[in-house]
Amino acid sequence: MSDIPYTLIRSKRKTISIVIKPSGEVEVRCPNRCAKRDVDAFVASKEDWIRKHLQTIAARPQPAVLAGEALQSLASQAAAVLPKKVRQFADAMGVTYGRITIRSQKTRWGSCSAKGN
């Protein structure tokens, strides 16, 4: 038996899988009718692999979390610098653009609309 804590998720599937989330949580997905002892045996058989990946996650530097005044300060700096840079590159490329908007996005770092914004 393994002493690795995990969350068990049963679903309509045919195989057992292990997912290690970026937070270090171990999630095991298994078929609805799979016995708990079979899941425990599977986790125990993959214990070395799980520990290796948990160590890799633990060794990664944690991203800095910005909030409040620090985030507002960076947004203000970006609002001052980006329009100048965009104008410079637009002139060099011979294109035009609409407005520039700075938002607190989590995944999309930049995009252009059909209107040129």
C-alpha cells in the first residue's frame, strides 16, 4: 500500500489514470465499477513515478502573486510604455491600429480584434 494521499474520481471510463496537478494534488480517475483495492494497488505500483513528479513540482519556483497597488502600478507603467511601442512597430510595419486596452488576464497575453484594437 502507498501512503500517497489522492482524490479518487469515478467516471464512465475503461482505464485508471493518475493526474498530478500543478498544486501537487494527486488525482486518480477510475472506472465506476473499479474496486478501491485495485486503485490502491495501481497507485502503489506507480509510487516512484508519483514521488518523482511531486519533487519536480516542489522544486519549481512559485510564481509571484501580484495584487492591489503592485498590480495597479504595473498596469500604469504598461499604459505609459505600450502605446509608444505599438506606435513605433505599427509605423515600421506600415499598419494602423485602434485602441490599446490593458486588462488583468490570466491566460491570453495579447490579441487583436477585427477593428484593429
